[in-house]
Amino acid sequence: QVQLVESGGGLVQPGESLRLSCATSGFTFSSFDMGWYRQSPGTQRELVAAIFSGGSTNYADSVKGRFTISKDNAKNTVYLQMNGLKPEDTAVYYCNANAARSWRKYDYWGQGTQVTVSS
């Protein structure tokens, strides 16, 4: 059974930091591309950061220089370090795992964790 469980969200003030974690099981973590997405009310879910199976990363322009995605293949866990948080970073953050094989595509999601940035 595939599971992606996010944790680490919460309420912080502008300028503060949070570290999100996504613990996974049920699939070959090291061979999947992993991503963090976010969604706030009335908006579409957007990609925040991605880390590919080979270790390369990609970031949304809005978070470059502030957020860092990383993973630990031994722990089957992906992280999102968020520094310099802004009110516009407020959203539900979702963990995603995806892979494309010749026989099918895989796309798994966590349940989300709320991040609120407010003074």
C-alpha cells in the first residue's frame, strides 16, 4: 500500500522558517521523482519544488533562494526547508511522487499539511 505522509506544517510569522517532511512507503522511493506542491483557496495547485530520481532539483521562481528540497533515500523521505517565509506562502502543501514506466505512469499524493504565515 502506497503512503505519503506529510508533517511539519504550522503557523509562523513572516521571515521565519519551517521544514516539511514527507515520509513514504509502498513504492521504490529512489526511482521516483518527488515534488512539493501547494494550493491556497481559489487557486490551482502549483509546483513549488521538485527533486528528480538522479538528485537534480527544480524550483518555482517565487521560492528560489528561500526554499530547498532534499531527500534521504535510506529513509524514503523528502524534505522542504522553507526559509524567509512570506504571507503569500500560506497554503496547503502536498507531497507528490511520480514515475513513468513503459507500462504505466505512477502518480501518488499525500494528504497535505497546512502552512500559515501571518503576523
